[in-house]
Amino acid sequence: MPTNPNKFQLLSFTGRTRILHLTWIAFFMSFVVWLGLGPMMPFIQEALGLTNQQAKVLLILNVAMTIPARIIVGMLVDKYGPRIMYTSILILGGIISIAFAWAQTYEELALLRFLSGFIGAGFVVGIRMISEWFPAKQTGVAQGIYGGWGNFGSAGAALTLPFIAANFGGEDGWRFAITAASIAAMAYGAFYFFSVTDTPKGSTYFKPKKTGAMEVTSKGDLILYIIMNIPLFLALAVLTWKLSPENMGLITSATSYSIYLALGATYLVQVWKIWHVNAHILKEPVPALHRYKFKQVAILDWAYLVTFGTELAVVSMLAMFYVSWFELPKITAALLAGIYPFINLFARPGGGWISDRFGRRKTLLVVFTGIAASFLFLGNVDKSWSIELVVAITIMAGIFSKAGSGAVFAMVPLIQRRMTGQIAGMAGAYGNVGAVMFLTVNSLVDYDIFFTVIGIVAALVLALIVFFLEEPEGTMTEVLPDGTVQMIDVK
């Protein structure tokens, strides 16, 4: 362990800092495999003769599974621990990715890409790992480094995989590139298993009392939890609608109605699970000592919907915006848009660091004010504006939104330790819900309205933070396996 346990030593490779570096690299590798599809798509489309619609469907399918996967993985990591879960995701995800790389029919490509979406749930695993190793006063910056540097895996894929595809294997170069990335991820998964432990020596790994749904501690929270599951299924319904005959026409009406029915049935099953896990609180109120407020989780979910949802949506449309509104050359537009994901390297850790230093709620108030103001300002953009001004404002909006992601996950581990994975999973899933929502808006309206919608949603979430979000208390209560109670400092 570091000599001074209260000092954050980023350049060290011992103790908790070693775990941080090993874990963000695991996240980085998962994103290389998952989001490597984007930069590979031109090669895949040319080699297999796919239509533009077929290519777009693969991109949609690549994110669809991630919404439920983050919920499921959040439950599993709380039960089995991050060491086993990260290894499993990297190895199984690598196998599925290799199968995708060597698929021969479009149907095989579509199915395997849909299954590959669960790799994106790896993010949730590291949130629990970092929360176990870092004290509350350092968890913000540690989670920010984990999320910000790991997120850079998408840029890593864009910088390396096209080079491999263009120089090795001829027409099958894309297959070799994806295979190489997948093998590297699988190898790192095995290395990670033998290199980390779930907790520091002598620490207890707290687990939920029940699995299948999150535990809540009051009647009102039970109702709120059931309601908060609805947007997760609505997002999947929107994806189905985009594929339906009314839009892209790539699935039949019968198929789309079948999916809607399945989503409705699955939601009812989820409600039953929630009831099964929590029905006892109606008869026997949870002692005050063991309670937490689910409204904290709900507000953080909506906050991440704005921050990470905005990030994915803006990254997807920014280059096209620069080209269509300001007539920039495609290469120039791509380079300017490429600044946006690079902001993650410092903005997300910065948001976590500020949260550690000045408080979780205060930081969220500041960054959401910045998100709302910058995007509402962009909502007034017209084609007469200078491109320099527009790029500067989008960069500023990106700094606030990515710092907001860091601030959200500076607070997530401080709600209820034993359920950190589930809370992180739900917040992470809401990030993908935000991406689906904002990208759908982008497909229906002009860019200025798109920016305005983001600003309005950010302002609404800011109001939730102002009136309902509470700063984490001084301690949280956890029950040890032997039944004794332990108080954990969250400041």
C-alpha cells in the first residue's frame, strides 16, 4: 500500500493505485472490442456489400443489449465480485466478437452483434472494484480516471483497428483486426483474474441479501423503483420502432409487435421480481439504521441519462453537423469532432476530483448549470455563426457533460456499499437510454432543436438536483456476514 494512504498517488503501481490502473485498462479493452465496430464499419460494408440501412442496423444492435446487460451485470457483480465478472466479460465477449468477425451471412452478423452489446456492461464492474479499494474522499477522482481513461478505448479502436484492416488480410482485413482485438481482450481478461483481488486484504466484500432486483427500504421507494424501470424498456421499444416498417423497414410488423409484447411481458416479470425481493417491507418496516433513499439513485440515473447520453449522441452527430451546416470538408469536420471524445481524458477525472474536494451535490449543481446553459445557447445556433465559436461552445458543453459523468459516479458508490454494482448498473443503463432518446430526437428535428432538447432536459434534471438530491451522510451502515454492524465513512 502507498506510504500515505490519504494521498492519491496516480503514478504509483502499488496497492490501490495498481488496482485502478489494471481496472481502467480492463474497461479500455472492453470498449475496444465493443465500440470497434464503428471504425470497422466502412471496411465491413465494402467487403460484404452491405447497404447503408444494413450497416445502420448493426450499429443499432451493437448498443441495444447494453441497456438490460448493465442491469444484469450490476446484480451479478454484487453477488460474485468484480474479479470474476470482468474476466468473464472479456473472455466471453472476445469469443462472441471473434464469431462475429468470421460470420458469413448478414443474419449471423446481426445476431452476434446484438449479443456483443453485453460487453459494454463491463463499465459497471469496475465501479464496484474501485469503490472497494478507494476511500470515499478519493473515490470521485479514482472513478473519474477509471471512467475517463477506460472510455478512451473507443478512440484506441479508431486509431488501431483501421490500420490493421487496411494493411493485413486484404478483403478479410477487418476480420483479422477484430479478431486481434478480441484475442488481446481475452488474454487481458485471464491476466486480470490472476492480478487483482476484490477487496484489500482484511476487508469484507458486502453482498445484497437477495438477488433478482434491487433492495429498497420504504413503500414510496418501492413504487419509485417500479416506475424507474419503465424508461429502460421504452428505450428498447424505441429501437424496435426505428427498425420497423414505419422507419427503416428492416423488420416486419409482426416481428416488431412480437418484440413489443415480449418487452411488456419482461417488464411485468421484472415488477414481480421487485415485489418478491421487497414485499416484506410492507409488513415489517426496515429499521432506520439500514435504510437508504432510493430517490438518490433515481436522480443519479436521470443525471447520467443527460451526461453520458449526451456524450454518445453528440459524438455520433457532431461531424455531420459541421459538414451540413457549415460546409466544412469531411476530414476537417472529423478532426474537429474528434476533439470531443478526447475531453474525457481530463474532464471526467476532473469532475470526480472536484466532487471529492468540494462536495458531490455542489459539483452536480455547477456542472448541470453548465450543461443546460451551453446546450441552450447552442440551440440558438444558425449558419451565420463562425465555426470557431460553434466549436468552442461544443467543447465547453462537452467539458461540462463529461465532468458531470465523473461527478455522478463520484456519488454512486456512496449510496449503499453492498448494492454498488446494481446502482451503477441502473445508472449506466440510463446513460444508454439517454443516447437512444437524444439520437431519436436528432433523427426527427434540425440540429438547433436537438441541442435545445438536451438543454431543456438538463435544466429539468438540474431542478431535481436542487430540490431533491442530498449530500451523502457521514456514514453508511453495512451488516457483516456474522450479523454485526459496521459503520463506513463516506466523507
